[in-house]
Amino acid sequence: MKLSRVIAIPLRQFYLYRGSAARVVPLFAWVTVDMILWGFMTKFLGGLARTSYRFVPALLGAVLFWDFMTRVMQGVTTAFFEDVWSRNFLNVFASPITMPEYIAGLLASSIVTSSIGLVVMIAVATMAFGLSFGVYGAMLFPFVMVLFLFGMALGVGTTAIVLRLGPAAEWFVWPIPAILSPFAAVYYPLSTLPAPLQWISRLLPPSYIFEGMRAVVAGHHFPLAMLAAAFALAFAYILLAYWFFARVFRHAVRTGLIARYSAETIS
């Protein structure tokens, strides 16, 4: 794997974003709207509650973390879609770049774009609504890392789906975070879900993170075994996503689908 080829992918994204305000604005516009909307919601709920429950770090923090994971996933898929929309995908693989290098480049692009979104969300949540990340203590970094890893796995996996089914299948990608959020227990404790659905939640690394986040905010101890399970699941999903992408890519090359890749469904 050559670093220069990996860097070529995010470098291309940089040139695209540099020349297009329409690409730059979404990096921070929607996350700003989310922070403002949920920030006022948490203030409203905090005013109604007659308990010492801290809505800002529990609810607004959950929204911030979930948005960050979503941005990581979309950073991967959007970099891929840029090649699809511009009919550049076949040109990429006509170059010496290999499939692992291409995936690494997509992940590098996602790191940059999601980091921009994270900085904006932190700034808005901190300055406008007083969210202090000190309340999460030493668990802040592992929380973010698990969500980052799972977001990368979702990005690579959903990219493989679009590669297999064609560009029209991109509409399968955008709703995935919304579909997963009820099972990830982002906004409420896992115990709120019916028992059968809780088993599904335990297969998702974010469910452990958000349960742990609420426990830390409430002043309780977050078991390291749950954190280890979250990391193990996240790494497992990354390996599964890479295997799935590699399998789909080999199928596309072997059958010639990659040469017919266009804006229509591939069969």
C-alpha cells in the first residue's frame, strides 16, 4: 500500500470542496441546525423536570455523538458518490490504485470531513448550551473511538451495497442512521425497548456507548467489560464490512459490472 495513492483520494475531495460552496456548507450547516434544535429541546425538558437529571450532557451529548457517527459514515459514502456522480469511478480503478488503498483513502476523507463537523458541533453545544465534556471524564475518548469505528464500518458496508446494486441504490444508504437509532438507544435507556428488540440492540456497539454515557452522567461506573464488548463489536463490523466490499469488488471486476457502472441500476 502506497501512502501517495491513499492521499490522492482525500486530495481530490479537497479540490472539489475548495471550488464549491455547495459542498462546503453541508459540512457544518446541518450539524449546527441539529445542535440548536436539540439544545433548545434539552433546555425545555430541563425546565419541566423537577429532578436533578442533567438533560444537556445526557440528551444533547447523545445527539452530538450520534451525529458524529453519522458524519463518519457519510464521509465515506459521499467521497465514493463523488466518483459515481462525476462518472469518474472507472477512471479511478484504471489507475494503479488498489482496492485497499481506495478504501483507506475513503476513510481518510471521512476523518477530515467528520472532524470538521465534530468541531462545529462542540463549539455550538459548548458556547450556546453550556455542554461540558468534562462530565464524561476519561471515558470521552473511548466513547468517540467506538462510534468512529462503527461509522467507518457502516460507510464501507453501505458503499459496497451501492457498488453491487448501482448508483440508484444510494437511497438505501441515507436512511440507515435513522433506522438504527431506535435500536442504538441514543435517546432513551435500553430497558425502554421490548426484550426481543434489546437483543438486536446488543449487537450494535453504539448501544453500549449510549448506555455508558448515561451511566457516567448519572455518576455511576461504566463497566469496562461493556466497553470491551463495544470495541470488539466495532472491530468485527469493520472486518465484516471490508470483507463484504472486497467480495463485491471482485464480483464487479470478474463479471464486468465495474466497466458498465453508470447512473442506473446494475443487474
